[in-house]
Amino acid sequence: MTLHILESLATTLIGAGCLLLPASGLAQRPPVDPSGGRPPGGAAAGIAIPTSHLDVYVRDVDGGPISQMALVTVTKMSNQYWRQITAQAGRASFDNVASGRYTVQVVAPGYVKAVEDVDVIGSGGSELIYVTLKPESPGGEPTPVVAGPPVLAPKAQKELGKALEALRASKFAEARAHLDAVYRLAPSHPDVNFLFGVYSSLVNDWQQAKSYWEKAITIYPQHLLARVSLSDALLRENKPADAVPHLKKALELEPNSWRAHALLADADLRLGSSEEAVREAERAVELGHERAAGVRPMLARALAAQGKADRAVQVLESYLREHPADTAARMQLDSLRPRQVLPSGPSSAPAAPAVSVTPAAAYPSTVPALPLPSSWLPPDVDEKVPPVESGISCQLDVIVRNAGKRVQEFMRNVDRFTATESFFHESVNAWGFPAPPETRKFDYVVSIQEVRPGILNVDEYRNGGPSYEKFPGGTATLGLPSLVLIFHPYSAVNYDMTCEGLAHWNGGLAWQVHFRQRHDKPSTDRRYRVGEAGPSYPVALKGRAWIAADTFQIVRLETDLVAPLPEIRLVADHTTIEYSAVHFRRRDVDMWLPRTAEVFYDLKGRRVHRRHSFSNYMLFSVDDRQWIDVPKTEEVPSTESPSEPTKPNPS
């Protein structure tokens, strides 16, 4: 049996399960912050500008300070960012606040965001502002729950799963046979009609596709995929006015759907609303990251329609540097450039628009086809962006730098730790149905040491032996505790990172940061090895991290492949890790360690879902002489049942 080792933390396997983090691409010093952490906008040397001390007191409706953590943002009215800190015991203090008009925003879990304007005199004394927060549900009324679509019977589920697999393999006749079978069983199920519409679109019967999607929406108006697909079909017929209502409803259902924003931008542009088209296209690019790259030529057309040819050229030039084979975009760029140098004068005729909005046939779809829904694999991290608070700015460099410091503290505090690991494994067949699961329990030992700057040595053992011997299915999962090293200063430089905003997570506030492996940097944080001593294949990762707003600890991490790895037939690798604080009394340190980890992968036609739950952590200390001290207990008792894993939402 061929052994596959799924490694995290960057990695070459040395001997029995020893992981070595190579210096190549990692032994880099973190960037130096020239400001030393000082807020921007300081006065020139030698000029004394009167400032004030601003105290913001955050109160509940009963007048007392709130007990929850609150994030307080002070912004100049001109929208120039000033400072953002966490309130302690309902109070946030800001030093050296120059005179002027400011906006104070306060966000706290369980409360409605509050916004107050304040005039700071800048007298050199203290100024106070009280902000009262209202509970999100003042009357205690439960949030209405929208019922989901009905559940299919097992036989119908199986036929639908077979139809999905046939569509993925472009076996349209086989897909039609299974769709006919499931349609006889459940003709009024919205998912069945949606998938029949997908089949019809793939065989270029767009009228039939529209009828199925319309029926799916009639049965279940909240069917997001059907509304987006129907809108795309209407735009292909150059009926933007008909598409707009469906797209607006789709954005009510899912405000962060980049596809809906992109299609709405297309519709707005065709209707002559270039300003709205620019706004929607920019939002689609922001939400969709690389998947929405094809929206940028449309953004350039909208900008050019506004007469902003210079910016349109910049957008296209940036796009073509990453996609040089797009001949249509290059022709679009060539058509814009001559218009920038045409002479103008008093006698010149009025300049024509840089580009005109042409019928749909002139432009191929800028939005990639919707991926076929999966019954077992969670959505790709770029397919759906979780919601964040509106109007809250974030400083990416500060967040990443402080998260990196927390990772470095983790490295300094841990020599070796042990835990009890509950393990759940299930194989998933070709139609998305799991086989009977396997469950195991391990005594889990991890050692992480930085042997010299840039070189991290990691060992993992389960039940006293090498980890890779303990896993079913011929594939071992290693390195889950060390995946946070993506944010270590040595490794963070290998990623493009974007702060998406402030999110509510697990009763607290967390910065939501998207990351993606850079094209010009090595992939060092995940790899697959074929056999114990066989070749190793690095994989590029993208993902999203939730970083606590008050402590900058990483509380959740989610990763996906940037692209499949055909060399070993790796189609998917999705990992989600939840972290929690573990307090070790003897050393008096808190460490954020994995509580649960969900792993999904599709390798050489084998689909696997795994769940790891960790509890009963104990910390060992290794001194300079390598003596192992008494274990320092504790804790985090697991409340998870390994036989009842979290099921992904197929939508």
C-alpha cells in the first residue's frame, strides 16, 4: 500500500516522522516598522500642537460599563484613520488627540454598533465621551428562521449524487438518465430542478435551463444558486432589466456573493449605469479575490464609460500582467491607449466615450460558471466571504505583525506538549455518501523547536510511535498544530494578505484576514509526500484566518488549495481548525492550541473526511541540558463526540 503523508508546517520528512522547516524562503527577518507603532499624523519636530486625552466610556442601557470586550475606533471626519483599541472594563483611552471633529465607533458582541460624533478642542486636558450600546435583540425576540428546502429521500439523494458525478465527468447522457430518475421521484424539489437546469445549460439548451431555474425559485424563493444562474442566462440573452431583480434578491440572501455583485455590475453597465457598475465590479473583485479576476476587464469598460480612461488602462495593465494570454483584454487595452493621446483644442469636436456598451454577444461572460454543489466538501474559501461589520477600518500590517508576535510567543513557550486526540475517519463514495466511520483515540505528543533562526524542528508521535503508521486509508495527517506558522514572520512574507473586516466569532470580535500564496515565493506550509522516503510535493495554500481583536491570537483558520496538483491527482484539500486557550498553571502561560480540526481531501479518486478533537493538554519543559521536567497540566476537556462530526453545508 502506498503511503501518502499530508504535511503541514512546511516540510521535509526526516526519518520517523520528523518534520524540518527548511531555511529556503523562511529564514527571513520580519519587516521593521519605521513608525515604531506610533499613530500617523505626528507633528513636525520643534512645533508644539495642543492635544487632548480622550476617554471613551462604553455603557450598557442600564448605565453601567459593559462587561464584554468592545472595539473602539476613532476616525477623523475627513476619513483619515486615527486609532483603534480595545476597551477594558468599558473604557478606552486615546492620547495626543489633536483638535478637530472625530467619529467614534464602538462594536461589541451582542450589541448594535454605535456611532457618535465628537469635537475635540485640543486644550491639553482630558475630554470624555459616553457611548451607550443597545442589545441586538432588545425585546428578546428570536430571530426568524427561514425554513430550508425539504430533505430528499435516500434513493433520490443517491440518484442526484450519481447525476452530479456524471456532470463533473461531462458524461451528459448518463447524467440525463439519473436526472430523469430523480425527477420521477421528486419533481417538486428545488435542488432537483436546479441541477436539471445546470444540465440543460451544459448541453446549450438555455431555454430549458431557464424554465427549470424559474421552477426552483417558485418552489423555494431563497434558492441562491438558482437566482444567480437564472440571472446569468438572462444576461446571455441581453435582458439586463430582467436580471436585476433576481440579482438584488440574491444579494439580500447573501450580501457577500461576489458572483451576484459581478453579474449586477454587468447588468448595470448594459443599462448605462456606469457608476453603479464600477461600484458593483469593485465589490466583486474585493470579495472574489483570484476567482473574480475576470471581472477586471469589465471594471475597465465601466471606468472607460465614465471617461476615466487612465484608471481603466491601469486596471487592464495590472490584469494582463497576471493573465497575459487574454487576447480580448489586450485588444481592449490597445483600443483605449490611442484615445489618451488625441489632441484637443477649442475647435475640436467633443470627445467620444472611450468605450461603448455593446450587446452581450460582444463580450464573453466575465463570471466563471458556478461550481457544481458538493454533498461532502465545504465551499471553497473564495466562493463565499463571511459577513463583517460595515464601516470598521483595519490596519493589516498591525494585525499581521501582532499575530506574528503571538506565534513567536507560542514557539518560545512550547518545547513539547501532549494531548488526548479523538479521531474520526470516513471515506466518501463517488455519489457523496460516507462509508461506515472509523474512530480511534491517540496519546498525542508534539515537539516544536527553533533550532536556529529560520529552522524549525517538529516531531509528532501517536501512541509512542511515528504518526504516519496510525492512520487508515494509507494517508497520514501531520502538522495541524503548526499550521498557524503561516503567520510567523518567516512565513507571512510568502503570502498576499487582505483584511476583510471585523467579524463576530464565538461570542467575540475577530479580524477576518484572507491570505493567498504569492506566485513569486516558495510554497512551504503544506506538502504531500508519497511514501515514507518518496518524493515530496509542495502545495500552494489560500485561506482565511480569524484573529482576536483584543489579543491578536488566531482563533480559527481555514485553508484550501490554490489549484489542484495533477502530479499526484490531488483535487481538493480543505482544512478548518478551531483554537481555544489552554492555561498551564505551573509555567503560568496561556497557549492557543487546536480544539478541533476538520480535514477534507480528494486524492487519487479517494475522498476522505476526518475530524480531530484534542483535549487534556499537558506541557513539558526542556531546559538547556535537555532534561524533561514534570508535566504541567491541563486542560480543555473535550465536549466533542468523534462519532458525530460537523457536516459541511453543501450550499
